[in-house]
Amino acid sequence: MITPGTKIITQPDGYHLWTRTDGQGPINLLCLHGGPGGTHEVFENFAKRLAYYHVQVSYYDQLGSYFSEAPDWTDQANRDKYLNIAYYVDEVETVRQALGLDNFYLLGQSWGGLLAQEYALKYGDHLKGLIISSMVDNIPEYITHLNAIRSQQFSKRAVIYMQDVERRQAFHEPRYQKLIAELGNRHLHRATDPHPTHLVSTLATDIYHYFQGDNEFVMVGALKDWDIRERLQYLRVPTYLTVGENDTMPIAAVQRMAQTIPNATVHITPGAGHGQMLDNPLDYFKHLGEFLTE
């Protein structure tokens, strides 16, 4: 068991990562945040929510995010070295070793779910189980689903306008921002108070824009061609896939993943969007806790 509290990890390259461990229990859960460039905050109440199941929860901010140190992203050498999936997967292993975790559960939310899959394929011998929360195994299907969501929710004229804005990269036009907010309210965070609030944005925009694009509904960044469908069959640890009923991730793809992974189960969180643990916490943590204690 890890001593609860905050711990700063110094990587071999000298950069510092902020980590925290909460709760007590024989089940160890390490959580990977979304974004890319998001923060740990969505996990702050996980230990309390999972206390009944005796789960100790660890989480951290990835390099460049919130409490952790950020390289100078104007330096191309730093961008080349760190802004890639391979770095962030090995970063998970660095954190695991520093915290002394083994035979543990790994949970990845959104972008963190991408990293969790890649980690399980490379370092799966350390895992007892894998939780993929609101993430699929490829970006092309995700992009197709995003376009379908937009077409279903808005008029043809509105969709044409949004596509024109994206071609012109005029993302700050008020009408466009209003439409993006409407999409977000339905498919990202549906709860009344969906996310921790701050006086300023905590998103690491350099990282987010590089990997994703301007917003959640415009995938034009470095991740746009990511696809591990051919490798998914090699995941050998028990895997729990959870997706929101109104998620930005295609449910059909998640269900296909459950058929491909040798030992997998899938759960659809009712009434939830991409932030399942915020939109329907009672359902999300009940089923997560049951998986962790099976």
C-alpha cells in the first residue's frame, strides 16, 4: 500500500511530475487523465467513491499538464521528443515504478484510455486489469461518429457553416462557439455542474492543439490516424470498457472491442456523456467497483 498524499516524481530527464494517492485498501488503481493536456481533477473523489470497495487510487498530471512541469514547447527538439504517444506511455511506466505499483489496475479516461491501451500492450505484465473509460481503439471511427452527431443535432445549414469556419480556422466566431457549446452540453458533460471551475483555463493548449485540434469536435491533430484495431486482440488482461449513453465515442465501436479483447466486458452508463463519472456517478462507480472486486 502506498502512503497517501502528494509525491513529486523526478524523471530521468529531470522534469518533475505531480502525483497523488488517496484512500486505503488492497486494490491499487492508477488513473490517466484525458485531454490531451487535461488534468487529474476528475479523479479527486475516486477514492471516496470507491471506499466501499477498498480501493487505493493514484493519479497524476502528465508532462506539460497543470501541476506537472512543462518543457519549452517553442523548442522543436522538445516537441519531437515528448509530443508523441511513445513518450506518454513510457511516462506511465516511470510513474508506476516511482510509486511502487505492481499487479495493479489501470484506468484511462478519453486520451488516457488511448494511453492505457498502449501501455497494456507494452507493459501488460504489471497489470491486474484494465479500464478503458470513454475511448475506442481508433480515431477514424471516432471522427465518423463526431460528424454523425453534428449532422443529427443541427440543421444542414448550421453544419455547412461550421465546416466553413473550420476550413477558415475562424474558431472564435461567436456563432461557432455557441454551436460547439451546444454539442458539448449534450455529449461531453451533461451534468449541471460538470467540472471543477477555475478563474483561468487549466488546459495545456499547446499539447491539446498538437494532438487534437481546436476543440473536441474537430480532430485534425497528430492523433487523427491512430488505430490499434489489429493489435487489440493481444490485450491479455481482464478489461472493462465503459462508455456514456450520449458519449462522443461510438458505442458500436466499444461493443466491437469487447468482442475482440479476449477477456472483456462493456457497460453503457445511462444518461451520461463523455464525462461519465460526473454525469452519472452513482452508476459509474457502482459498476467500476464491481469490476475491481470481481
